[in-house]
Amino acid sequence: MNLQELNWFSIVLRILLSAGVGCLIGLERESKNHPAGFRTYVLVCLGACLVMMTNQYLFTTFQSGDPARLGAQVISGIGFLGAGTILVTRNNQVRGLTTAAALWAAACIGLAAGAGFYEGAVTIGVILVLVMIFFKPLDNKVRLEFGYIRLYIHFDNSDVIDVFLRKCQEDRLHVIDMQPVLQKDEHNGGIVVLVEMKGPYKVDHERVLDRLGSLKGVRHMEEI
């Protein structure tokens, strides 16, 4: 039996493969309480798989058209769904980029499974799940190792910022960027900024937060 052709066995196999890979990716996201859970990923994978099989069916049945045309529309169209998962928090921190990228990758896996490219769908599916599970701690470790710190700080006034910058210089913390944050509630007063800095190799983040957060005039500080 040729699994590259459309028959009952290959159709069921492609659908099960898409659902299985989508479920694995989605469960990882669901376990971290992300907006797109396992049902979303399963639906994306299944939908992409059906689109690719439909395209193959139309091409083989009518012997005309582009066998990759519908799949190309999925790759571009899934961007709208992914964009809906990207959020900007009150701290101006971007959330949801990984979810959006994973949704796009899930759609591509569904297309591969729908086209009968089983090896590619399985291999990329396994690698994608491993990346999402094990690379998050690695990402955090790399950031800690190289000393990068990103802070959300609420100051009483601009004079406190000058004291803060002098303290950073004393502690060998190089301020790379400082951006003001627009406050929705202006009655609280003060100045809110996002600060990105780089410290010495393997800098102790907790120590930095304790020393800088204890400065007089610093209302609130958190690492983001």
C-alpha cells in the first residue's frame, strides 16, 4: 500500500499523526497556562492537514492546478491567529511570541502530514516539543550567565533616577537602555521606566534587586 497516495489508510494515518503531534505541543502550552491550549493546536494541525489532503485530492482528481496552492494560504493565514496570542503587558513586556511561533509551526506540521511527508512531520514534531520543554530553562540560564537584567521601576521623581544611575555605576552595572512607561493611572504620580542593564559575568540578580530596590524613592521594582 502506497502511503504517499490518498487512500483510506493513508488518510486516517495523516489525520491521527496531525492530531497526535498537535496534542503533544498543545499540552506543553496548556501546562504553562498559555492562551492557546492543546485543543487549539489540535485544531490547527487537523485543519492544515485537511487543507493539504484536499489540495492533493483536487490535483489528482482533476489533473490541474497547483498542488501547493492551498497550503501556501495556510502558512500566510495562520499569522492572524498567531498575532492574536501576542500581548503587551502593563510593564511593556511582550508575551506570546513562542505561542505564535508554535502555532505557525503546528500548521506547517499539519501540512507536511497532510501531504504524506511523514518523516518530516514526525521529526519536526518531536524536535518542537523538546525545544518548548527544555529550552526555556536554557534560555533563562544563558541570560543569567551573560548578566543581562531587565527591570520595571517606579520612582518618586527624576532626582531618584540620578541616585539610581550612580548606584548602578558603583555596582558595575552598565545601563544599556532606559525607557519611560505611560501610566494609565496618573493619580499615583511618580515616574515609571523600563531599564535594561548588563552586569558582570554571572551577576547575582537577587542581590542587584535588593540593593537597587532599597534605595529611597524607589516605590516598586521587579525583574521582567
